[in-house]
Amino acid sequence: MKKYINAIVIILGVILIDQLSKLFIQRSMELGDSIKVIEDLFYITSHRNSGAAWGMLEGQMIFFYIMTVIVLGLLVYLFMYEAHSRLMQYGIALIIGGAIGNFIDRVLYQHVIDFIDVYIGTYDFPIFNVADSALTIGVILLFIHMMKDFISDKKEQKMKTK
């Protein structure tokens, strides 16, 4: 259990920060309200999403419930039995925390509360939240872990053939 404590703190921290930030948005802003933080770059915009990323599969809550439970089960298995490096543990922990954060919204409200509104040039990136950010960072960490393993395996193979 001791080796998992940091990752558990990450999971709980993501869920707590995600839910508190969404509660703040929900209680202090009307749907569609927007606050300029950095003009033409970053706004806090109260938004609801009943789909997945970019609004895909809008309104398919039963699908999201089932998929989230399956994915969380797989992630917990990977975390407990396959995550031997901290990088992999932390990546999985961020994904678990983010998935639970958005799952809570879907169960309670049948939509996800989004509010981070970023413009990249003239492109208005889809509005997202803390859970989405954790999911994205977690996937990036897992990708880095896989690339490190791939490079390490290639070096090992090269050493064996010499």
C-alpha cells in the first residue's frame, strides 16, 4: 500500500480540485457567461457538455457509464499489477482521477461542467475542465513511459546482437 500512496494522493487531488472548480463555476456563473483572463487567449466560460471530447456521442449517458466503469477497472488493474515505474503510476493516477471527476458530473447532472476556454490564434479550442486536463497529462505521461520502454528495449536488442 505504501508504494501507492503518492498516486492515491494524485487521484484524490485531481477529483477534489476538479469538483471544487466545477462547483465554483456552477454557483458563480450562468451558463454561457465568460470572464476574460488573457484577451484572445484564455477565458473562463461556463459550459455544459453532454458528450465526450468535442461533444462527440452527445447524450449517450448509458454508454459513458458503462465505458467509464470498464476503463476504470482496466486502469486499476494496470495500476496494481503492471505499473512498475512512477511515471506509469502517476500517468494512470491522473487518468483515473480525471475519469472519476467527469463520471461524477455525468451521474449527478447528465453532463460535464466545462469552463477552461482557450484560443489558439483564431481557433477556439473546445472548452474543457480540470479532469480533462488530468486525463490529457496522464496520457502524455503514459506515452513518454512507452517511448522510454521502446528505446530501452531497442538498446537491449542492439547490445544482444553485438
